[in-house]
Amino acid sequence: MSLAAGIARRAGRRALSSVPALFGVIVFTFLLMRVLPGDPAVFFASGPNAGQAEIQMIREQMGLDKPIPQQLLLYLKDIATGNLGRSMNTGQPVVTDLINRLPASLELTFTALLFALSLALPLGILAALKPNSLIDHGVRFLCSLGVCVPTFVSGLLLIYAFYYILGIAPDPTGRLDVFAAQPPVVTGFMLIDAAIAGEWESWRAAASQLVLPAATMALFVLAPLARMTRAAMLAVMTSDFVRTGEALGLSRRRVVLVYALRNALLPVITIMGIVFSTMLGANVLVEKVFSWPGVASYALDALLTSDYAPVQGFVLLMAFIFVLVNLTIDVLYGLADPRVSIE
Amino acid sequence: MTAPLLTIDDLKVTFSTRNGLVEALKGVSLSLDAGETLGIVGESGSGKSVTAFSVMQLLDHAGRITNGRITFRGQDITRASRSMLQPLRGAAMSMIFQNPRAALNPIRTVGLQIADVLRAHEPLSAREARARALKLLEAVLIRDPEERLDAYPHELSGGMCQRVMIAMAIACEPALLIADEPTTGLDVTTQKTVMDLLAEITARRGMAMILITHDLGLAAQYCQRVAVMEQGLVVEQAVPASLFGAPRHPYTKRLVAASPTRLSTVDSLVVDAGEPAVPAPRVSSRRPAEPLLAVSGLVKTFDNGFRGVDDVSFDLAPGESLGLVGESGSGKSTISRLVCRLLDHSAGTIGFDGEDIGKVTSRDFYRSRFRKDIQIVFQDHGDSLNPRFSAFDCIADPLKLLAGVQDGRELRRQVEDCARRVGLPSEFLDRFPHQLSGGQKARVGIARAIAAKPRLLVLDEPTAALDVSVQAVILHLLDRLRRETGLAYLFVSHDLNVVRMMCERTIVLQKGRIVEQGPSGALFTDPASDYARELIAAIPHFDPEAATARHREAATAG
């Protein structure tokens, strides 16, 4: 089919054109880590009274005594062979750490996005259908609240309300209650793994752990999604083809959902990509508050101890995900809007 | 006599705007019998569209019916609820809009959109609706209807989109069809086929039609009765022959006079314009040996391989006015942009004053000494003015950049001089584009173009967006400017009557090639090529004799 071929061609072109960007990200983070203050060798020496000779030895072991261009070349070679170095904090290869922790972050982000969308779309539509009504003002208030309250505050507030006062939520530590059975790891996504294993008790436990952090994240990104939906709906509702639908006697439901909403979703899809990327980065605070074992908190810990390899690996991963998200959005957009694929 | 299909009785509609309440309709009364075709003509702001939208209950939130009654088939629908209207809309009365492409859902196939209308009123399965949609596309004479069912609006031409829109509107055989400027923006030949189709469909199915248009010729040709609206009131109502042959109301008289016909001249268009009655003598009437503009073998191939302009050659003498006519896609606007050096050509030469200005790329042409000699007036006067520039800034800009006027007092003097020459009162100079009317914006656009004293003015559909009475005044102004200054005009227009009046010579273009060229008078009375003949025949007209003849013919046929 020509539509699929067109989309594939666009996606391929995008993927190719993102290679230089990825390379730039690699070089930039490499250099950035080198100019940041702090000597990692000192951090990882055995103790405060470690001798100069010991520090020097660690430095040689880490390759820090070589000139910077040579270090960069070595680093690039390592990346090409899939080796992102070894974390000094955990003692594990960075790749292993990231693979272990990425599903936790992704699961949280996807759930939060799902929450946010299922709330933002109806709210945006309602607000657009009755502009300047009580509903509209209410949605605007909720959105402002979501944006101005930092995630660590709203996270703590949610914990305070639902765990401490009401006692409905489980204690906010990690992905699974300590007493629940850990499902065998297949995908790394706790909910999916539990469902595959058929351990619904664990699934419920994992889900209840997920609700509060995901809600915190969702609240944070509610505003851009709901406001965009509202603006797009408002614009589309005054467009000529909605008027055509009205003039030819289509039901209100059909006009709003099929004629208006599908067109209004186009800009929302774009915003969704941006929101998703922001969320992955902004995860760090939520992960800290809920002791979530994700990649963002991992990178933060590494950064605080000048542990180069994990930070570089994390930035590279984020850049890679960003490219991937953009590709997905491109494909989605091509499917949603027949006009795009012909250009 | 049976009761009329639709009666509108003393209808008043107000809009709440930022400047308070505005009364758009001030007591409109109209009636329409089953099967009748009524034309509503008037200029923008006359309330003709508001009348139609009130009938369909499509007024936006700001508009409110404050008085009067609308009765459809004996049922009062003035303030009908949604549940009462929904079965009527599309099934008993439906509407066709201006700008057909925007009126269709861009991300839904046309087959599904037609099916949507059918299924809103009749219990049909998806398959049945598709079969009916196919029948409808056949009825509106779309080629390859089977394939078109799965096409999206952007894959169809404007004329085809309007056919799809007509198919949707007639899908459930309504008794009343309202067509709001259905052919504005379409080519004359397309306009003719669409209007003929509409007339045929409504006649065959016994539908009543209200045709809303600013084009008197169109109303005269296709309507049994025409109502003229001005500022929210119906000022005159009669059969076309008597309305246009012997208009009674002063506004109708003005409107009729301002509409270009095959006989009118620039001076006959304006009844009382306040322009100097005696035209200034032409600076130079003889044709000098050396042409000002000599285009030879001009070719423009676009990136997708489409040849927009294909081997076009013509000359333009100083002070001469040359018209370019043709349908959309004929390359007339592309040629105007190539000559202005806003676009790069693929082959050929553009000689100006004996020098090939085509050698300078469009990117660097702003530095050329010829930039100030070739200026352009754009079609959309609103969009071509910087919204953050006052009228003064707009006119001063070319003076500063091209004529090198730096001194503030001198600048003001020259801007005011320009404004005076285009008839723009100097108190309007401080206003921004959104504070000016269409005609005033057109004047600013013209003043800006003549500010740097060019020798060639390219006019790209300069009056296409204007009301006829404003168009008449602007044409008058352009004609006077040319006489006064000896400017040469390259006049691009789809309105053949305008080109005939404004230009000494005319070039007819089709698909990027010159089909015919010659003195305007001869070309329009006796075209040599089939294409030019077809174009000229498609112009709607309201010659009183022709209208009466048509009427008689219709009476004997019916």
C-alpha cells in the first residue's frame, strides 16, 4: 500500500537524519563530564586518607591519564561494541544497569501518560464545547495547579493523603510490596510480567504501587495536553467542515467525536511526543520521592559521585528514546492525517 | 395558491461584538415557493449570508435572532431546538458553502462523508450507504466515481470538491437548497459547469434554491427572482430582466453600473466617484520601438517536474497595459512572479530596458537597480500588508529602502503625496491594516507599489477580493494612475471583463502556454481559439435582452 510505503520512507529518512544528532549528543556529554569539577578517582579511592599513589592507580585504571581526544576515541569504540563502561557505584556494567532499570521508568511514564490522556482529552473537549463556562474555568484551575505545584510536592501530598491519612495506598517504596511474590522477569514491565505469569495478586500489588507516582506525573503533564486539546477543539469547532456537518443534520455526537475531535487530535499527537520525552527526564524527582528504581534516579546518583559512565550512558539512552519517540509520532501522524503522506 | 415553502418575515439579527451590538439584519422579509430559484445579491456586509445562516440556524454564538419569524413548510423554525432541527437539516433543507475544500472534512474520505449524511437521516448499512454515495457522485458528474469514493478532499480539485459538496447536500432530496457563494474562487469555466449542474439538479428534482452571490451576472442567469440586499435590508426584489434592465432603487442602480459587463468601460462603472471627471491626457500614446519588458522563451519547471510556464514570449511597451488571463493552473500568476523576480525561471530571458534581469537570481534581485522599477500589487490586500505596520509605515518602507529617502520630513511629504494620489485620506495613514476597509487596504497596497516610482507595475488579481462597487473605484484609480504617470501594467486577472477594460492587449494562457494574444477589443469580440471562445462564453452576464430571451425560453419549455 502506498500509504504504508510513504510512512516507512518518511520514518527511514528521519531515522537517518538523527544519526548526526546522536553523535553530537555523545561528544557533547563526554566533554561536559570532563569539564565538570570533581575528580572521580578521588571519589572512588578507598577512603579519605588514600595515598596519592592509590589515586593515581585508579586514574590509570579508568583511563583518565590519557589525553582527552584519545579518551573520546576509546569511548566511541566502546559504544560501537555495545559497551557503555562500568558503573563505579554499583560495580555492574552500565548496559546491564540500564536494562534492569529502564522498564521501571518506562512503565511509570507510560502509565502516567495514559492517566494524563484519559483525563486531559475529556476535560479539554468539555472546556472547548462550553468556553468560559464553569467547567472551562475548573479545567483551567486544575491545569494551573498541575503545572505550578512541583512534582515532589504533589507527590508528597498524595503520599500524605492516601498513605498516611487515608491508608488506601501501599507504602511508597519501590515497584512491589515486599510481601508480594516477584513475577518471573520477561519484559521487565511488572504489570505485563505478572499478567503473563497469571499472578494476579502480584499484578494488583504492582498496580497499587504504580498509581500514586503515575498520578503525580500525570498531574504534571495534564496542563499541556488538556490546554492543547481545548485550543485545537475550539479552532476545529469553528471550521467550515464542522459547520457542514451541522448543516447537513449529523448528530451532535458524530460532529464532535468524528468530525471535530479526530482533526483536533493532530496537534495533540505532536504535543504528546514532547510530553513523553519531558516526562522521562522529569521522572527523577518522582522516582526519588517514591523510591522508584528507574534510570533517572540511577543517573542522578551517578552524577553526584562523578561516576562518568552511567551519566553518559543515561544521556545517550535518553537521546535514543527521544529519536524513537519522534519516529513513532511521525508514523502516528502519517496514519492520522492523509495529507501528510503525500508531500 | 399553495403556501410558500419558506417565508421569512421581518427578520432581525444582532451580533454582539467588541464594539457593542451590531444589527446585521434590520427586518428582512422574503418568501420562496417550492421549486423556485431565488437569488440574493449584495456586497459584503449586506447580510445575505446571515439570512441564509438564520434559516439553517447556523449563526455562531455571537449572533441572535431578535425579531421576526422563519416558517418552513408551515412550521415555525425561528427558534427551533436541536432535536427539531436535526431531522430537517440535510433532509428537508440543506446548504452548499463557499470554499468547498474547507467545507469538507480533510481527514475523511468523501465517500464516507456522503454516507455520513445519508445515514444521519435514513437507516442504512455502511454498504448500502456506499452504494448510494456512488450513485450521487455519478449524479454530480464526477469522473471515475468509484475511485473518488475513497479520495480525500485534498486529492480533488476545487470544482470537484464543490461537486462532492453538492452530492452531500442533495443526498436526501431536500426541498430547499441554499447555495452560499457556491462558485466564488472557482474558474469561470468551472463556475459554469457547477452552476449548470446545480440548475439542472434542482429543476429535475423540483428543489427550491436560494442562490447567494455577489455576482449579478450569475444571479441573472440562474434565478427566477432576485432580491438585492444592502446593509441588512432587502431594497429591491424583481425578476432579473426588469431588475437589471430597469433598476429602481439607487443602490441597485449603483450595483448594476459597477458590475463590469461586455459593454462597460472603466468610466461607465462609477456613477459618482468624486474622481476627476476629465481624465488626464496619456503621457505617451505612441508605441516606442524599444519595449520596456521583453520576455522570450520563458520556462518554469517546478521541483516536482510540473511545467508551470512553458515557452512564453511577449513584449510590453512603456506605458502599455497587458492582460494575462486563464484558469487557475494556467501559469498567469507564476509569470507575474517570474517577471517580478520573486521566483527563478528555468529557461528563457526576461529583458527589462534592454538588459536581461533574469540573470540576477530572485534572492539577490533586491540589490538590483531594477528592483525599484518593477513593483507588484498583490491579490489579498489584507494578507500582503504587515499587520504591525501602519499605513504610513507600509508606504514609507519602499521609499526608505528603494528610493533612499531618509529625511523624516521629506519622507512624510512623499508618503502623503502617494496617499493623495491613490485617494487615501491622510488621516488614515496612522491606522493599522485591521482598522482599514478592503478598499482602503487596496489603496495602501497600490500606494506602496507606486511609492518608489516604478516603471512597470505587476497587478496580480488586484480586485479579486473586493466588492463590485469598490472594484469599480479601484479600477478607475488604476486607470487614472496609468494615464498620469505613464506606468506600464502587467495585469493578471481571471475576470475577463476587467481585463478587457483595463488592457490594450491581452494574452490568453492555458496550461502554461500562450493560446492566443492580440488587442483586447478584437480578442473579446472575435476570439480565434476554441479555448478563448469557451472562456468568454462562460462569463455570466445580465444583458437585459438575453435575460428576457432566456426567460421566455424557460416559460415555453416549462
